[in-house]
Amino acid sequence: MNAMQPPQSVEEIKAGLETTEKGGVRQSIRNCLTVFQRDPLLSGAIAYNILTDRKDIIKP
């Protein structure tokens, strides 16, 4: 997974998620990262602030 990938549509994001044996979306860190990296609303929304040593939410 490349953090610099362009944002994708909801359908493209869902197609790339891991699923359970029954076909549901698996609750996993990998799926969470996939959504945060590829969703146009969430992509780039969280950043690490080296001055405060904390994570910042930078998109409203």
C-alpha cells in the first residue's frame, strides 16, 4: 500500500478491503489504514506534529 496513492471512490476502496469468510468487511488495522489513505475526505487528515510530539487532525 502506498501512502501517496490518489484518493479513490467508495466502490474502489471497498473492493480493496479484506473481508471475512461470510463476505463482510474485516475489522483490521490494515483496512483502517486503507480507508485513511485512499478516502478523499480522510486522506491527509491526520499528521504527526514534531513540535508537540502529538498527532494532529488537520482537516475539518
